[in-house]
Amino acid sequence: MEVMKKHFVLVHGACHGSWCWYKLKPLLEAAGHTVTALDMAASGIDLRKIEELRTLVDYTVPLMEFMESLPQEEKVILVGHSYGGMNLALAMEKYPKKIFAAVFLAALLPDSAHMSSYVLDQFFERTPKENWLDTQFVSYGSPEEPLTSMFFGPKFLVQQLYQLCSPEDVALASSLVRPTSLFMEDLSKVKYFTDEGYGSVKKVYIICTEDKVSPKEFQQWQIDNNGTVIEAKEIKGADHMAMLWVDPRGFQGIHPNPLGKTLHCIYKTKPKEKFHKGLKMEPIKKQGRHFVLVHGGWYWYKLKPLLEVAGHKVTTLDLAASGIDLRKIEELHTFHDYTLPLMELMESLPQEEKVILVGHSFGGMNLGLVMEKYQQKIYVAVFLAAFMPDSIHMSSYVLDQYFERMPTINWLDTQFVSYGSPEEPLPSIFFGPKFLAYNLYQLCSPEDLALASSLGRASSLFLEDLSKTKYFTDEGYGLVKKVYIVCTEDKLIPKEFQKWQIDNISIIETKEIKGADHMALLSMPKQLCDTLLEIAHKYN
């Protein structure tokens, strides 16, 4: 008999965020469970900086606040990955009666006998320094109380953490990891965990057999050292990132995400979701172009490795107050403020280097601004289901036309909130879950919808600024070659409006991706890559 559905609370490891559960979350939800994935402080899109944190308690505040908010009668299953095991332990100490069980996934598993740093001390004793590769350890705090931050470099990500994951997930992680701390200074002075609190909660440990960060032997040592683990499970063949790793045998009838299967098995529930085979692309003749993709940095994670396999250089970046950029939308007052990271990138390019700019959705407006100033550094500008301004009207013209044609009802649960001053109010925009699912990601996978839900932030269209300023001229913006890619099933910027924009301005070529929704870079990355490769070959 199937047991009652549970509430899973997922806690990420060091340098990561709630985004790393994007494949697992829809699997558990498809089986009828409630799933909450949290960003710890200074992680994911949490806007605190690591320099503001001094203790494990500071870092764990989001989890503690969530546990505090639960009704007394509600119990959850905590799942902690890697360093997230330390966060779990802190919550278990204070809220043991609100927890069915705590699941440690290739995680640090403290005990209640030693100081809180004990398992970390043992880990560092057993880990050769050379294993850290290009990981950066940097001091912060004060001379009297120095603290150490940690940031995983690209070699460490590829060779130690993600060695069995897809290139897409490596690209995703590379765009989203942030500096963090292990809080060794704090943990070595405090005994956070007791038998009465932490020790009273049921614990399950999931071993990842091919983990190179926390080897199987160390995971087993922790289980033996703790002494209160009621069950140990094993995912054969999994690297450290089991929530992202997909068993290649899964496409031959075995569950493709073994972690999802393991968590189901713990509570005897049956997965119901269908799974889709990842895209692969064979290397082709190298073209050697430099693509700059706008916006945002993380959501090009499927396209970036495809272009790189084809021999191109790819730069993705977060615009101001977007992705993991730590500025807040309230700090931005003009369209130029928002575009500053792209302007700085273009300024940093050598005079002789040219790039292919690709702007998606509102990113087309950002392209317009850099095309105006840096036309000599651009081969061609590609507008992907994007807003494409002209050089005749005020800068807000295409947006004004769009809002005239867009029924208010289409915005669903999108939130428009004013910020700024009473004299100069500015509206922010935040896409709600219904709007994401029905108008943006309607042809994307549940995994990509989950990822977007974990990374969405409030932004602005800067209509007040754009309506007063003429940013785009024939002498700047107008000189750059433009290609427009139409997405035929786009519900946000319908095909008819995309065509109207093309007719409104002179461009050199129009391409079309049939069957693509607004998020073609996620729903049809291979087709988009092929289109961009054609453009790169033609406009050189």
C-alpha cells in the first residue's frame, strides 16, 4: 500500500544553491510529494554576501526560518547534500519533532560526541591538498577574527564534482556557483549537536560510489563514526552530484535518475514521471567565433556546450540585478544601469576582436545599447524572439507597441511593483509560476521550469527611462548587421509581433525555429545551435 505523501526539504552543498535540485524536484512532485528547495545565506540568488556571514548559524538562517514557519503538527523529510549535512544537523538539533527523517546525500555527517568541526577536520586530514586543484581559499573578516571563504574553480568542478555529469550541467554550475565558507573557525569552538536534539532524529545516508570529493571510504567512515544512522543506501556509479547525474542505463528501462528512485524507495512510493534523453552533438568543423549571449547567464546552459563543441568561444553574463549579480533592482534607475555588465564586457574586448551578439527577449534592448557604442566590435547581432528597437522613434517604441497589443489577462500572476521615490516611481516586474508555465516555458521540460522557478528575480523594463531617451541611432545601432530568429509557438512575444518588428526595421535576414516556444534555448537547443552556426559561417 502506498504511504501518505511527504514534504521534502532539499538543502544544497557548498558554493551551490537551490537550483541544483532542478532535476529531482519535478520527479518528487510528479509522485505527489511537496518539495521545498532553499538557498542558504549568500548562496544561489540570496543577496547576502559571504563577507556578511560569520557562523554556521548565519549561513543556515533560511532553513531555520523555514522550519520555524512550519505548523507544529507538520513534519518534513530533510535532504542535505555535501556540506548541506551540516545545515541539516543544525535544524535537527532545534526542530527534532518537525522531522520524519534526515537524509544525508554524500554529505558531511557530524556526530554529537566531538566538537562540531570534527568530521571536517577528519575530511581535511584525509584529502590531499592537490585534490583541491584551482579551488580558491581567501581570508575575510578582521585581523583579530580571520575567516576563510572558498570558491570552486572550473577544473575542480569538472574533475572532482561533475566528472560524470553532462556538459550542460557543468555549464550551468559554472554560471551559478558562488564563494562560500565552511565556517571552520566557528565550528571548532562550538558544540552545536547533542544526543537529545540532533541525535534523536532518524538518519539515512546515501552513498555515491564514484564520489571524488567525499570518497566512498570517507562516507562509510562517517556512518560508522556517527553510530545513529538507521539505514545506508548506495547509488552505484554516481559522482558527487547525484541529483544531476543520470544513469545511462536509465534509457534502457532503468530509472534514469537513481537519486529520485532512492528517495522514493525510502518511503515506498512509485515514480510517475517520464524522462527525456539528453541532446548530443558531434563536433563539427571549427569556425572560431566568439558568441556573447544575453540574457541571463544561467539559462544558456544547454546551448553553451553545443557551441563550444563546435569550436566557438562563448561568454554568458548576468546583467545588473539578475542571476547571481548581487545588485538589487531597487539600485537601478536607468536602462544603462541594467546593461552595465554587458557594456563593461564590450569595453574590455581588444579593438581588433569582434563578437556575435545574441539577445533573447528583453535582451534585444541590451543588444541595441552596445550596438550603438561598439558597432566596430560586432560581426552581427542576433535577436532571438527578442524586442528589436528601431532608430527612428523613442527607445520605448517597440515596447509601447507591444503593451498596446498584449491583453492584460495574458500577464496572469506576474507582479508589477513600484520602487524608487514618490516623485519618480519605477515599476518592477516579476514572473509568477503560472506565467512561467503557461506563457514562457509551455514546451520546456518540468526540470527547466523547476530551474527557472528557483532562479527568477524581479527586474524592470525601464519604460520611464526609455520613453525619455533616444538611445539608438542610424550611425551606431543602425550600422550593425541584424538577424532575427522567429520562434513560431512563442506565447509571450507572438509570431505576429515578431514579424511586425522585422517589418518595422531593416534587417539582413530572418530565420525561423518551427515549434519553439519563447524559451527556444531550452526547449530546442540543438535547432537553435544549428541556426547560430549557419549565421556564424555566413556573417564573418
